[in-house]
Amino acid sequence: MPKQNIIIFLLTLILSGCASNSALNKKADNDEKAGDYYESIGQPEAAERSRKMAQDNRDDSLSVEAILVDLLFRKDDK
């Protein structure tokens, strides 16, 4: 029975399409850079939205699902 529960859990993770921790962190880094750019061209509202999206992505990257996906399905990009 526990083996079946593990399989169901893994299938749920795969089908839910949750992003990995590293992917969310990369997205957050890009959003922060976009925020800096928007600030430099005089668009503080867009910069604030970008920085909020970056913070949301960083918060999501700390979720259990994202960490599990990173641990279970990590591929070394070299």
C-alpha cells in the first residue's frame, strides 16, 4: 500500500506541472533585472510589479513541491 501512495504522489507532482526550485529562482532573477531596467527608464509602477513578481517566485521556490521536483527530477545543465 505505501508503494501505491508514493506512485500516486509522484504522478500528482508530474501532472500538476509545478516548476522546480531552480527554475523559479531563475525567473525571479530575470524579474529583478527587469525591475531595475524599468526603474532606470522612469517607469516605477512597472518596476514595482516586476519586483513583486520576483518576490512571489522566490516565495514559491521555497514550497515543498518545488523542492521535491528539484530533488527528484533535477538534470545537470552543463
